[in-house]
Amino acid sequence: MTQDSSAPDGAASAHIDSTVPHSARIWNYWLGGKDNYPVDHAAGDAFREVFAGITDLARGSRAFLGRAVRHLAGEAGVRQFLDIGTGLPTVDNTHEIAQRVAPEARIVYVDNDPLVLVHARVLLTSTPEGRTDYVDADLHDPAAVLREASRTLDLTQPVALTLMQVSGHIADYDEARGIVGTLMAALPSGSYLAFNDSVDTNKANAEATRLYNESGAAPYHLRSPAQLAAFFEGLELLAPGVVPIDDWRPDPGAARPAGDVIALGGVARKP
């Protein structure tokens, strides 16, 4: 297929190589979006042939984000969100969820992908009472992320940092832990970390990921359950803790995909 005709002007020429699979476009494909190309379909389908649960993972991660943001904007009273690893905008983005609860909420999205940048600047709008902004920055440079985010967010007031299926893009585990630690250290008491990522214990996912990493797309690195839980060290975990993403405060009547655990997630408060 070609670029979606409803895509923002200029998106089709924003440093897009339609001959190489692209992680954000593949994720968009798994979510049922239209901003993807045949090469992304091929890579996504090849992954799904080895690990059929990848669609459940993509949609489960999105649903986990929604539940976490609704809680944070609602019961927790958070009015500022720092969403790193935005990906291509789809339905129910962070600002839409937060501003339905609190129209005055401010949201900063962070990504370093030129394709995401074009879409985000056009589609990630805000309520009149609140504000939504996009930062073109790399997670490997948390100081730059914080500096740019501070143009929109008041970093002396609580902020919810969301990292959904993002830390695996950082190959070195200690570096990934250090980056999250640096970001949380810069946020005040009462801030939150909402985080989920994939575990390495699902054999089909591990094999599909290995093959995916050989496809030319940006490689992804799975972690052990203990490694993922350690991202929350020093923070106060909200119940039910670090659990399979579909088990984190599920909506009434929500179905849980059968099979082994694919990803773990949690929400925690900075004391």
C-alpha cells in the first residue's frame, strides 16, 4: 500500500525509506493503523508467523497506557505527562486520555524519528485549557529531553513519565536503567513512572525478536522479569505491582489473552 491519503502534508517525504522496515510503522501496522508500507507488512507478518501474540502485545500495551493515564490524571491528580517514545499517533493518545479527565493537562511527547515528528506536530493537538507539545530528542540524551520538556512542563511540579515498549531500544541494560533513573531523579516528589516492556521468557517472542533484529529494522532487546521490575527500584509501586500488562487494573469484563506472559508493567510514585 502507499502512504495513507489522510496523512499530514509532507509526511510522505519526511526522510521516509519505504524499502526498509521501520519499527514505528510496523507497530502501527500491528495496531491496525494505515501509516505503513508493504515492507513493514512483510516484516510484521514474518514476526507474527513466529509469534502470533505480537498483535495482542501491541494492543495490550496501548490499553495499559490508557488505564495508567486515566488513573494518573484522575485519582492521582497528575496534570503533566512526559511521554517518551511516542510512536506514530493512533487512537487514544496520551493527551486525549489525560485531557478527557483533566482538560488543563499538559503533555510533552518525545521521539527522535522524523516520520513520527511530522505526524505528531499535525495530529497531536490539545484542548484550549491545556497544552500539547512534541520534542525531537533522543532517549539516550536524557538531559536534552528534560531541557526541551521544561519549555512546556513545570518540572518543579509532579510529572508522570510514561515509557511503553521503549527501553528495549537501548541495547545496554545498565544504560537503560541509568537513563530512567536520571529522568526520575530530575522530577519532584509525587511524580510517577508508568512503564511496560517485553520479557525474554516467552520463547516464541524471543525467536521472533531475534529474526526481526536481522531484518534491518531498529533492533529490540528483551529483558528478564527481574530486570524489568528493577526499573521501579526506589519508587512506591501502586497495586497490583509489576504484573502482566493485561492484569494491571483491567477494565471490567476485559478478556485476558491466553498463553505465556509477554510483557510486564506497573505504575509507581516517587516518594
